[in-house]
Amino acid sequence: MSRWKAAFIRLLISILIVGCVAAYMITFWYPPALIEMAKADRLLMLIAGIDLITGPLLTLIIFKANKPKLKFDMFVLGVIQVICLGYGLSVAWNSRPVFIVAAKDRFELVFANEITSARLSAAKEERFRHFSFARPVLVGTIMPVSMKEQEAILMSALSQQGDIQTMPRYFVDYSKVSKALLDYSKPIVGNEELSAGDIKLLNEAAISSGRSIDSLRYLGLSSSRGFAVMLVDGKTGKPVGPVNIDP
């Protein structure tokens, strides 16, 4: 077998692995509308780059037919590739989106590395004390009545340690805040804040969801990595889906 054939076989294996990882991430963590705003494309490029460099490229460099200890070299290369791929996957896992939080007048996409274990364990409801393995969980938040707690939240936000969306102890079922959230939503039809391009994308998203554009409204969807909007039902406030625009 030539080194080019060996490298090509390793390339096919690497493409299969990266493809499976990308399919999982897009299916569960980052729908297409969130890929850019959540910088998921960079994560995928990191994983693909690591896998392709440590696999096919190094195979092309070190492979030589009839080389002594070739099998051992290929085994070592495989181990290195697995370790490097594991590093890339751990980065993706530890920074995956875990909650979509309704915080008064907007939605916040929160990532796993933005919530400390202490804050996670302080959640009042058991279901909010752990991260989902699949899709991020939709939750609402209710600001505490206590001035002391309000000041603590403000100081945490000002010191860049996280606002209320990173504090599961204030998480509640989304249905408890959906109607109040609608008061801050904006219409699509006749909205002069939106460009023609934005309206086109929102209309396409509405059609894809099987809704009419005039039955939907939108709110901002923010994260530490970027911005988008979330379409919601104009009557119930139930999220329909994100759209990659930044009005």
C-alpha cells in the first residue's frame, strides 16, 4: 500500500468521524440559525482541523511501505489522533448550549461553561440541577423580591460573573413567564426597525414552521458569543424557533 492510499483511507475515516460529530451538534445543540451567532462553526473547524492534521496528514508523512515497526507507528498515530479528537470534543461538550433562558424582555442562550456547579446545585427544582445531554432546556426566570438578592445579581453581572440567566435557583417553568414576555415582543409586519432582508428571513422561517408571519412576533436572542432573534407565537409566547438576524 502506498502512503497516498493509506492517507486517503485515514482521510475517509476522519471525514466519517467529523461528519458524525457535526451531525450530532447540529441536530441537538446548534440548529442552522444558531451556528453563526453561537460560533459553532469555529468549534466544528477546530475538531475537523485536529482530526485531519493528526490523521491523514501525519499518515502521509510517516507512512512508508515495508517500514520496520510500521504497525506500531500507525498504532501510536491512532492513539494521538484519538487523544486530540477527545480534546476537541471536550471543548465542544464543555461549551455546549444548555439553557434557553427567558430573562424579562429577551431570550439568553447559556452555555455549560457559564454556569458553575455551585449555582447549578442551588436550583430550586431538580430538573434544573443538571445539564441536558441533548437540546438546551427552555426556562423562564423570576427576579427575587429581596433587595439583597437583586443587588447580588446586579453585582454578579457588573463583575462579569453572570447575570440571572446563569443562576438556576431563579429558573421557573417557561409557561409562568411566557405571557409577560410577550409584552416586550415586537411585530414583524410593519416594523420599520427591520430591513427588507431581515423580513425576508423571518418570513422564510415562518413558512418553514407552518405559520403565517402576521401570527408571530419576535424577541432578541442573546449570548456571550453573538445575537439573533427568537420567533414566538403572538398569542401564547411559545417559541417557534431562532432566526439568524441581528436587528
